[in-house]
Amino acid sequence: MINANPTHPKVPDAMIAVANNQLESGQKAAAVKTLEQVVAKYPGTEGARAANNRLKTLK
């Protein structure tokens, strides 16, 4: 869904799920990058706010 339809309203949530999976598998740097992409690509959305809050806990 992320690549096929990047404007779908569920994409930020899907990207956050990807970041969570990255964290669970020990890929912190990749998770941070994914969350930063959510914030940059989807500003003003609930997903961006959630990603930004999560980033604060990781940095």
C-alpha cells in the first residue's frame, strides 16, 4: 500500500507499523528514518504527530 498508493490516508499508520517492526528487529536507525519520513511526507496528520512523539523517545 505504501508504494502503490502513497496518498492513501492509512499510509502514515502503515509506515509507523513498519518502524515498529524495524525497532523490534533491532534496526533503530532504519526505524528513525522511517518515522522521519512520516513527519516529512505527511505534515499535519495524526500519523505525523504520532511519529514525531515516537521519535522523541528514540533520540
